[in-house]
Amino acid sequence: MARLHFMNGTFGHSRTLSKIVLALAWGVATGAAAQAAPTAVAGVAHPAAWPEGPRALLIRPQTESFIDGLLKTMTLDEKIGQMIQADIAFVTPEEVQRYHLGSVLAGGNAAPGGDNHSGPRAWLDMVNAYYKASTAGPSPAHPPIPILFGIDAVHGDAKVRGTTIFPHNVGLGAAHDPALITQIGQATAQEVAATGIDWTFAPTVAVVRDVRWGRSYESYSEDPKLVASYAAAMVRGLQGDLGAPGFLAQGRTLSSVKHFLGDGGTLDGRDQGDDLASETQLREIHAAGYPPAIAAGAAIVMASYNGWQGVKMHANQSLITGVLKDRMGFNGFVVGDWNGQEEIPGCTKTSCPAAIDAGLDMLMAPDSWRVLYDNTLDQARRGIIPAARIDDAVRRILRVKALDGLFDRQAPAARPGAGDFNTIGSVAHRALARQAVRESLVLLKNQLQLLPLDPTRHILVAGPGADSIGQQAGGWTVDWQGAHNSNADLPGATSIYAGIKAAVERAGGSARLSVDGAFTDRPDAAIVVFGETPYAEFVGDRETVAFSPGDKSALRLLKQLHAEGVPVVAVFLSGRPLWTNPEINASDAFVAAWLPGSEGEGVADLLFKNAKGQPGFDFTGRLAFSWPATGMPVTFDAAGRPRGVLFSRGYGLDYTTAKDVPQLSEDAQIPVDRLVEDSFFHAGHVTAPWSIYVSDTAAEVRLTMGEQQSPTGALDTQHKDGGVSAAWRGGALASWRIGGGGRTVDMSAAAQAGKALAITFRVEQAPAGKVSLGLGCGEACAGKIEVTAQMRSGPSHGWRTLALPLTCFAKAGADLSKIEDPLVLQTDGAFALTIERVELIQGDGAPCPAA
């Protein structure tokens, strides 16, 4: 039953969430939690002010006795090995055996033999090889300890060829259907388990408050109650019901609730940044998913990259140990994120006792595991890491392995059903995914009730997303970014166009694909599919929430068709709600389709009438996020009420609702300091999605908080004086760069137009050695220009701008068509400067500096 009402935004519509059974197991505002908060110290939580959870949910006396025996007979080397997780791209099965590693993962870009298009057989064979290595040559003192194998199956097992790819979480939130989430979890677990994998890094229970964050599509909602209900539902789907016979049985996988804590609340939505929420907000908003997930039997929690009030979560003992373990009663284990320890002050990715002391039980050290193992072992021998902390960590890891039945199971290839891949991409699973697509789509506009369309007519299908399964699936598909997938890379999947074509031709009509909207036979209606292209994590960070402010091709297409009198249905693909007022105005109907995954037919199901002339299916999706009224993100007041809303959370039309949307303002109201075309650093911050990295002879690390040192301390960078400083100690080569994490830009046209790279800076200490400034374009590709003289000359401590024509970098060896790093500064001598701005400007025709 739907009902209309006004909700904080221009438009409001909600559906009674009768299907939601909140799994909140403990009250937040009871007992100690209701007491006045103690005196606040930045970044330090007060566990007594948090809800108290159940004790010993995962404790079994017989299991604990078994673990006691193991711990007594394990060497320190074996214990440290259990606390390390390596990536298949950087560790062999033989090394897993030699170093007694506790876990292996297949990261976003890793696959069997390095082939990201590997099928299930290759995955099973690979997992089996690692498992057998971990159990070979057991210590005579105790039974072999199998590895846990983990994978990012965050919307289905999308790394494995031919699997079912479900809508990303942002769409599932719009379904408001926890029972559906449980079914999806179970189907995902079955497909993951078919390849022998024990553990999936899901669910994400972030409550996103600024959708400029590049991981917003991994969140179900801005509403903590909805996230809480989904957290428990997904854990039950993946693992089974705690206490029931089928709990973690064959065909189930361990879940990993993430990211603890506050990842959805970082300043400006910057990935891995600082969350400045109060402790009350952190507890009541951002932690909402953890109590129900723990109550449902979650055995693993992943720590977050972000900081809270200046303290990195990987080092926050008050939250990881004090709140999660001691207060909430979590007795599974806590795993770090990908080299997350390297961002802790005083740590590197190869040495970080602070993370273990804070409560991390397993360090995810994909490429750094070997040196980390050696250093951690040495620190344990010297007592820097207490023996009791090591034993607690290993006990927790062994407890989860026992809970998962690893000590009793055969090798993956010998398990019941091994090699039977009929469950992967099965008819039943694809039907479930298609249902999820139907439930997740939200109808924002349906002027004059254009929808549903008559499938017996001639339909034009246009737009870059119409026949692109890769675009509709989004990031974390095949590989980390999912940015280069063709339809052939996703066998068994159906594009939105293919779904429309099948529906129309089945009814006797015709559908024609024309990406640019050109036609010879006038269509009766046009469906235009467009939106965001795939991204993941910080590569998807944004300065604003205005859709493609610099690329108006989709808008031109909509207007072109509208001007020709063709009724236009817009199907918008995105990982978050974005300001699309111009596109909504240029459309007769507008559908928020999110990232629907592999089953494009689910979109077609909602757009057309059936044989009886009635809607085949109705729109039931309702916004789980507020839709922005301007090009800047929705904000929340002290009471948690959203501000700057066009369509409120809960809004969504259906075929029983006749409601026209008036002409919308096309003034994005973006502040000047966020209008950042051709800018890489401005207004005191690096321009999203770019990031700052510092590196030296040891490794590289990303600046995510106020300050960061390179791993050996050779280079320090920090935000100060409205800019960012970089100070080289000297004695070893170190680099400061702005990079996109694999994102590339084509600067060829800018070079032809005479543009230059301009850096506005102030020298704080003149360079003692040679300084180079360059552009990076991938491995063994760069264009460097020596700028030592320019850094030494000019007014002392005064601001100045150095502009170098882009053509100069091309002459120096840069491939301008694929720039990954728009600024790289290098020196091996002492040097310090503050940078105020980095941008492309129109050059003045100046010659290139002398070599």
C-alpha cells in the first residue's frame, strides 16, 4: 500500500516498510548508553556509553578446548603467520605453507594465472592448490591449520566468469526488502562456495551522509534503520541462521561486516578521510549495522581506512577493542583492509605493532606480507607486541575457522558438489537478480503517464549505457574498477537494450538501437540509457553531485529527441543520487535504475504493458537516499533531518500515482571553489577524484588525513596555510605526486590548444639537489623536466606560479593521451615548499626550459 505525503524535500512519497523486521538486538539509549557522555577526547570512544551486546555468541566449550590445545603446541612463527593475509598476486602456495599464513585473498585485480576472465574451474583449482599447501607438512605437534580464502563478492561473485551479478547495494536499498537481501546473500554464497572460497568481504553497512564518496553505491541507505535491517539479513543469507543446522554448512560462506567504523561519514565524502562525527552520531548513525549483524552471527568484521576525529580506525583501540570486542561482545576476529596499517602515523605497510595493539587480529597485507611477517615476528619476540595479544588474535582466528568447519572439511575440490558449477549463473539465480532489478528501480517522473509503453510500437533505444553490460554492472565487476568490460566479458548477462528488444519483439513491436539517437523511421517513443561510467573506491570521489557538469552529451541527446517530438524515457545509471534537473526536464519519464547488474531484462519488465494492455509489473522501488536539489550534496542538521532535498527518501511513483513533476530549476548552485575544470589542487584540497601520494625508496602511501610521511620518513606532507606542504629530508630520492589510482586523462587536446601545467607555490627551503617536475603516464612512461633553477630563483617565501607547456612534457617522453599523474615532484636533496594550486591554464607560448 502506497501513500503520498510531504517529507522535508520538494517531493515526498513513501511506502510502509511492512517487510522490514529490524534486527536491532540491543537498545541504544538504555542503561549506560543513556547516561551523559564523559568528557570528550578527540578520537577516543567511551565504551560504557555504547549498547552492550550479547556475550559468547560464537563460543563453544568444545571448540575452545580444541583451540587451547592448538595454542599450546603452535610455535610463535605459526601464530604470526595466522595473523597475516596475502594476495594471490603476491604469494605462492609454497609460501603459504612455509610461512603458515592464515589467509589468502583474491584482490580486486587478482585472478587465477593473472587472467581476470577465468571461469569457475580455474578458480576452484587455484583455491584448492592454496588450501592443500596450507595443510601439507603439518607440525607433528598439532593438526594442520587450513587457510581462509577471501574474495570481494559484493554484488554477486562478479569476479568469476559467468556468475550472476546482482544490483549494487544502492539499488537494493531502494527495494526496502530484507527478505530479498537474504535470498541474494544465499545465492551469492552458493556461487562463491562452488569455487571453493570460504569468505566474502560483505556486507558493507556504511550509512552514507555525503554521496560524493566514491563508495556510496556500496551503501544501502542514508537511513541507519534500513541499513541495520539489511545488515542482519545479508549475514543470514551468506552464513545461514545462527544455531540452525545449516549455519555455515556447505554452500554457505563467512561474511565480513565492514567497514568499522564511520566510513560513510568522512569530510566532503573523501574516501579514507576523517569522520568528524560526535561519538553520539558515530554510535547511533554509523554503527547501526553492527549490533544486528553480530546478533545474526557475523564472525568477521573489517576495519575501515578512515579516521575518526583524527585517529585512524586501524589504530583506534577504544573502538575496535573497547567498543566492538569488549562492549558489543564480538568474539570473532577483526581483519584490516588492504594495507590499511600503512596510513597509521609511525607505521608502514611492513611494520605496524600499533594496529595489532589496537585490536586488529589479521592484517591484510596483500603485497607487503613477507616483510610484515618478519617484522611482526621480531616485534613479538622482543615483547613489543605482547604474547597475550597475539594469543587472543590467533584464538579468534582459529575460532572462526572451527566455526566454519575448516578443520573437518576436505580440500575444496573434494567437497560434496565440487566441480558442479550448475549453480553459477543458474536460471534461478538470474531470475532472483531480475526480481531485484524490478524492486530497485525508482520512477521519479512520469509526465502524462507516458509509462508503461506499448510494446507493439516502434521503440528507439539510445544512449551510451543502452547496450553496455559493463556500465550497468558498475565497479567491482570482473576487476576492481570494472571500467573496461565489454558485453563479451560477461557471458550469460543481458544488456538493457537486449531486454527491451526481447520484450518488444515478443509483443510484435520493433526496437532499434541507435546510441547517438539518429533514426530514419520515426519512433513512437525513445528510451535513453545514460549515466555514470564504472569506478570503485576513491577513483569515484567527486567535488559535486552534479551529473557530468563538463559533458552534456546525454542532455543534448534528450533535448534533440524531445525537440523532434519523440516521447522520451530516461533510464539513469548511477551509483548514487545525482543532480540531474536538466536531464529530468528534458525527459517525459525519468527512471533511477542505479547499477542493476547482469539482468537488463528487469528494467524492461517495468517499462511496458503486458498483452492485456496493463502494466506487466509496477514500480515499487522508493528512494533510500535523498535526491539532491542542487549540485552540492544533501546535508543533515543536528537532528538528522536532510536539507537541500529535491526528492525525499521514500519518494517514488508507481502506475497508480498520477503526479506530474513541474519544471525544475537548472541552477546547480555550485560554489566557485567547487567549479574545478582543469584543476588538480585548489582551495586547500586535492580535487576529487585525484589524491596525493608520497613515496621513497621503501614504498608509497596516500595522504588521507591532515599529514602523512613517506614510509622511511624521507618526505613529509601536510595540509597547512590553505595549501599543502611537502618537505624532503634529503639523502634519498623521494616523490610527491597527484595521482588518480589508475584513472587516466587525455591531455592531448589540451596540449594542442596551447595549455600549460601551472603550479602556484611558495618555497620554504631552497632545494639542495636537483628537482624534477613531471607527468606520469604509467609504468616506464613519464615526462620529467628539471626545475631546480625555477625553485631556487624568485622571491624568498613569496607565492609564485610556474607554468610549463604540456608539449614540453610530451617532448620529455610523456604520452599525453594517458596521463595518470598530472604532477610529480622528485628530489633526493633537502627541499620544502607549500603548494596553493595545481591546474591547467592557457599558456603564453613560452619555450620549454633548457635541459
